Amino acid sequence: MVPEGSGDNGGMERFYFDANATTPPLPDVVAVQTRAMTQAWANPTSTHREGQHARQLLEEARRSIAEALGTRPSQLVFCASATEALHLLLRGLQPALGTRPALVFPGEHSACLNPLKDWTDVRWLQGPPHDPEGAATVVQMAASNETGTVYPMPQVPGAVRVMDAAQAWGKVPVDLSVCDAAVLSAHKIGGPRGAALLWMRPDLPWRAVMEGPQERRRRGGTEDLPAILGLAEAVRQLPARLEANAALAGLRDDLEAEVLSGSPAFEAVGRGGPRLPNTSALLLRGHNGEAVQIALDLAGYAVSTGSACHSGATRPSHAITSLGYSEAEARSVVRVSLLPGTPRSAVEGLAAALRRILRK
């Protein structure tokens, strides 16, 4: 169902199927943040007792998150969003690596593609033997936010391997040992907006681009301690969340089987391959995805037509067209992404609503 406090729904029961856009904060996360906002609001950079108490909480959060990720606290940089983390990472690598080939996943999020505009030689990652020798950087989504497809980290000899793990984290295990830097986001795992992580190996040729006294001079700006403590609490609950998300695969498969039975022209993008257990990208040929999304919203079901960051865009999703689909096919896609604990009755109701809408 739709999370509490989401606004006036006109008395209609509503159901939320847009977990890949954001997730409602866990109750314990809200409680931790509330305490921090009332009891630990001091600036962690200040040297007085209040500031040092805030600093202690900040570093305790860093240590607990690092332990969960299997890395060192000193390798973590707290950021305000995954977008900011990607900009800091890629713009910081650009002076040393920006003139040599960078290989990028064609369906990568714009938050990653935009900071690469300053790089001289950016090419689409195709896989061996098509990738050029001498590539200095390889950037790969761990999982697509739009299709749910899970991707392995390419092992390009000599290249700095960057993993965009924002969408995969909390839905499938994320292994930092296969990469050299990674970006992770709090609000995708039941944490708050306003907190994200940049992880980097210490020997990377990286230069700070937003320097300040905070975060070991790697990211200027006062840390948002309540958000960071909320992130740490969400990370503490990750094992249970991974288990709950894994249980959604059967519900997703049943939804797809019901929808795809309506027409041989319908397709679930990536079906049959490794995918996030909660995600279904329904390609509904002959229909307009935005119109279907609006009709479902009126019926009480919140879904999307792809990345929330691209909502309202006139262009079809490049994440879909990069897979070989036409622009018309890309415009027919509706993305369904389930929250942990979504009941079967809600999925069955969504399937029934989709059947009614598509018959029209």
C-alpha cells in the first residue's frame, strides 16, 4: 500500500509500485533522525562539546556502515545524493584520466553521463573483444533502474572500475571487491533523501573538486548528521531488506505472466535474465506508457514510465532504446517496482487494473 503521510488521496485506497524512484523511510530511520534533529543538531566540525558529540555520532555511523560494506571507514565519503557522489567521483578523476578512453554502459543514468561530458574520449561499453585496449576507466550500473537488469562489473585490465550501485543496493548483494569506486544511495533502501555514499580505494588518481574541511577535505559542506544517522540505521536493517526483496521475484513473475497473456505484442524487458527481484519493465506495444501510467494512477496504483529523474521528458528513454528497441516501443514501457512486503492482493489488483486499461 501507499506509505503513510503521502498526502490526500481523496478517500481512495492507494498502492505504491514505484520503489525504484524512492522508498518510504523505515520507522526506525524516522525515529533516529527525529532524535538527531532534537538532540544532536550541532555542527560536527565545531570544537566545543556539542560539536564533538555530533562528530562522535558521525564517525560511529561511518564505522558501522563500513563494517557492513566490508571496507574501511576512511574510504567512505558522505554526500547528499548519488548524483552528487557521481559528480565528485568522475570530475575528480577527470584531470588524470579524462583524455584516455572511458567505457560507459549505454543505459547509464544521466547522473553519470553528465559529468562525463568533460571527458575527451567516452565510448559505449560493448564487452570484449570490442572494447579498445588502453581504456583508463570503465563505468557500469550494477543494476538498471528502468529495466531491473543486473550487470556484472566488466574487468578491463588497467582501468579504474566505477560501479553505480544506487539501484542495486538493498535489492541484491553488492560486492565492492569487483570495483575501485562505487556510489550508493540511502533513499533506495528505506533511508532518507539527503544521504549517499561515495566509496573509493585510497590509491585512485582522484582530486577533490569541492574541497572543504569536512570529510577529510574530500567533500566540502556541513554534514547532514540526521540524514547520515538515518542512512546508518537503514544499513543496519539491510540483511532483512535483502531477504524481503528476494521474496518479491515470484510476485513479479506472476504479474508479468498475467499481463503478457493479454497480447503477444507485450514483453517484459530482460525477462529470463538476471534482474532485480522487484522490478518489471512492461513493454506494451500499441499503447502509450504515459497514458497507461496516468490511468493506473487514477485507479489508485502508483507506477512509472521509467526513471523518476526523467519524468516529463519528451525523448523516449535511452535506457530502452540502447537495448535495440524503437522509440515507439520505448514510449510504451511502464515500470513496476515493488516495495518489500508488498502483499499478493495488491499485485493481483494491479494486474486486474492493467487488464481493464489495456482492453480499452
